[in-house]
Amino acid sequence: METEVRKLPKKTVYFMIILVSLGFIWFFLVSYGQSQKVTKILHQLGYNNIENVKVYANHEFLREDINVKGYKYTVSFTDLSKNEICKGFVLKDFKRNVEKDLTCKKIK
């Protein structure tokens, strides 16, 4: 005995395609925006000649010593001026203070 499979209506298929494509567009826009924010922070820290900026995560944090909120970005990038690959954390609080915790290795 075979079970009968009902086809999805065309409107439903089109709706699903549109939702999936909007999801991909949203993902790429968010990742591009985050990399631009981190690039600005890195320029403030003195890294001017960089490329391949990747943001893996961002978290909101609270600096308890001065009671100020901010964002912590987990990043990796290539510093072309020193020929190094760097990865680590970049912090920016709402008072526009920036800090870094990066480890860099020479490119062979």
C-alpha cells in the first residue's frame, strides 16, 4: 500500500524561497556591519593597514570598575604593515574607550 504525497502549493514554495533568500541577505549584511565596526576600532588602536577582518562573536559586557557597558568582539585579521596574523579580543565601551587583547604571529 502506497501513501499519497500531497504537493505543496506554489505560493508556499515561493514564500519559502523568499524567506530563505532574505535570511541569507540578512546574515551577510550583519556580518559586513560587524566587520566595519571592528575595522573602525582597530584603526583607533593603530592598526591602519589591515585586511581579512573576521568577527566570530560579539558580547555585551559590563566593566565593573567604572560601571560602564560596552561590546567585546572576538576577531581575527591580517596586519599588512607588520606582516602578521592577529586574533583575540577588541573591547569598546559606551564612553568610546577602546582596548585590545590580541596575539599576533608572523606570516611565513
